Amino acid sequence: MNDLLSTEQINHMYRDLETRSTPQIVRALVDDQLQAVQSAQQAIPQIAKAAELAAERMRRGGRLIYVGAGTSGRLGQLDASELSPTFSWPAERAVACVAGGRKALWEAVEGAEDDFEAGRRDLLASQAGPNDVVIGVAASGTTPYPLGALVEAKEKGALTIGIANNPGTPLVLQSEVGIVLDTGPEVISGSTRLKAGTAQKIALNAFSSTLMVLLGKVYGNLMVDLQATNAKLVARAVRLTVTATEVSQGEAKQALEACGYSVKTAIVMLKKGLSAQSAQALLDRVEGNVRRALEQ
């Protein structure tokens, strides 16, 4: 089947690639990335559906479990790891299974992607259940490792999402929500770390960020549930609070210090004239949704 996959085809536009000037090579590689954006745009309905269904599971206490091999596995791990500092999402509720284990995050583990049973075993070890969401990612859509994980996920009643760069492939067809990112042949033939990987990154970003918006992690377009764990993020927390409440930097800082630098809590404190404890209690009653808290 691999001979028929569009991501494995030879792109005849670039058969003279190594004879071109350096700027021409760079332009070819950069311009080709536009197809990654286009493929993600075409998949918007499926990405939206995946986020809505995932939100239902997350509200029941579920987890996001990303599964992939090579570039796809690393992108899944990246998406999982960024949710905690960006949205205060519990780290234990966004995990990744990567073919070849943690070693494969920084070096290739040859043959690991071909192990269907390893995918099943790793997913089983994650103790996935009916409230969880398993996201399998593979450019080809035929990689055995994530396919094995999806089979196990289905047996455990988890929601399955398949992201692939080839239409009509098993990863897409065997998932409850199949997301096709049809990027076609690469500039460097078969190197799906290029636009296929870019499209996966776009889709994963859009999926998880939309999910966090649906879960009340954003107020307007402000990232109000970040963890202010360094100087840059402390300054960002102050800016976000000032933007949301139109108070001075000093007032914003004072409120943030009173509530442990929780931007959400500071906004509710300042806009409703509440103490940190009362503001937090109000947020708890509305599942942490700032807009709903302000409407109370």
C-alpha cells in the first residue's frame, strides 16, 4: 500500500533540487509548507468535531493520550507537554505513548513503529478508560504502532481520533473521528518531517487549543489559566489581568499576589470586588469559567 500513499510519491517539481542555489532550495522548502495550512483548513470540520467530543470526556475527568512514532510521536508529546504551563491542565491528564519509549523522543529507534502489539501494550499500560481520548498520529495512516493502540483504546471504550496525511487509510477509517491532512508528496521525497509534520502540528495545536477554550481556559482571547512559573510568565500574568480589568499594573499585581498569581481569580476579584477566597469559590461553582463567574 505504501507505493500508493501520496506522502511517499516522488515530487517531480523538485527533481533538480540539489542543483539549485541555496536561496532557491530554501524557497522550495518554505513555499511547500503552504500546503500544510491548506490541508488543515480543509480538515476544520473534523478537528472541531474531535474537540467537541473530547470536551465531553474531559468534563468527566478524562485524559488526553497521544500515540505515534517518529516525528508524529514527538509532536504528540510536544502538544501534551505544553498544555500544563499554557492552560494549567494537569500533566497527568495529557500523556503520550511514543513507539520505542522515551529514548525515541531524541533519537530514532528503528523498527519500533512496526510493532502493532507494542502499541496495544503501551496503551494498556496507560490504563485508558471510557472517559479518555486517544489521539493516534501517523503521516502514512498505516503505521502499526498507533493502530495497535487504537484497537486497544476502542476495547476500553475511549474516544479515538486518528490524524493522518493520506486519505482512506486505516488510522482514519478505524477511528471515531478521522482527520485527513492531505499534504501530498514532499519536496524531499518521503520526508514527512516536512509539510506533513507541519500539518500535524497545526491540527494538534488547533484541536487542543479549541478544547481548552471549550473547557473555560480562555477569557475572550486571553490565556487566563497559565502557570506563572518564571519572570516572563509573571509579567504576562500582569499584562493579561490589566487587559481584562483595565486596572493599573500596581492593582493587578496586588490582586495577583493575593491569589497566588491565578489570573482567573484576579480578574474576578477586581471586576466583582471580591476577596481572593470568594472569587475562587465563585469560579469553582462555575467550573472555572471566568465569563460565567462575572455574570453571576
